[in-house]
Amino acid sequence: MRGLVQLDHTQLRTLGIGPATAIKVAAAREFARRAVETGADGEVIASPDAAARTLQPYFAHLDREEVKVALLSRKHRLLGVIDVYAGNVAGTPVRISELFTEAIRRNAPAIVLAHNHPSGDPTPSADDLRTTRDAVAAGRLLGIDVVDHVVFGAGRWISLGSEQGDRTATR
């Protein structure tokens, strides 16, 4: 199913699916993606479990590394999830300032960073740890709390727990 979700209507046609059915499948996939994203708005992200549960659907279908930022209210209600970077299967370079662009525009006082590892192993890399540390420092200067940084792998995740230092939770 994961492979099917990643195919566009042209690729579906190569599997022997007719043009009308391929378009219907692609449209249903897009509708489901939007429904999941819309349904998450307003959820409270008060723990690593809540962050992972809310953000995991945004990463479930990806075959390349992507970085997203969840914008939170003062009471950690989800205001929206922003796509910041789309990389390749090996990684994504990140400019720390771009992680905060939408939070500043929308006056969001807190964010959660999230990205995926297409390899399926959510173990944070040295770059992931550095990015978290640098984002927390930048957030302090900007007055924006970096609540967490969650790394997703195949059905698993790791919380870098930026607010509490080096706390790590794995699921």
C-alpha cells in the first residue's frame, strides 16, 4: 500500500490501471491526505506521543526526506503544519532561519520540528542533533519555543525532546 500511495496517476497506468481509475485513485489519495491534515488542526501537542501521533500521517507516504514545522499556539494547540524542505533519500540541508519563517509570520509562539528518514531508521544523525541544538538557541533569541524535534522512520519515531535537554523517547 505504501508504494501505491507514492505513485502518481501516470505511474498507476503502468500497473495496468485504466486512465479513469488511475485518476480516481490519485484523487482519493489526495483527498485522504488533505482530510488527515485538516483533522489535526487544533489538537494539543503536550507530549512526544501527541506530537508523533499528530505528525506521523504527514510522513507516512514519503520516499524522500522532508522537514516540516508544526506551528503551535501558546497552549500548544496545532495551528498548522508547514512544509519547509524536501530533500532526497540521503538527507536535506537545513537553514535554521527558515524553520521559523512561518512561525514569525503567523505569530506562533511555539513549534515542533519533524522530519523523516526514508531508510526507515529514525535514529538521529549528528546533523539532526546539531539542527535541534541550533534551532533551540535561535528560538530562544526569537521568543519561539522549540517544543520538540521528532524523527520518523518506518512505523517508528524518536523524540529529541529539545525542551527537556537530551530526553529521547522511541516508539
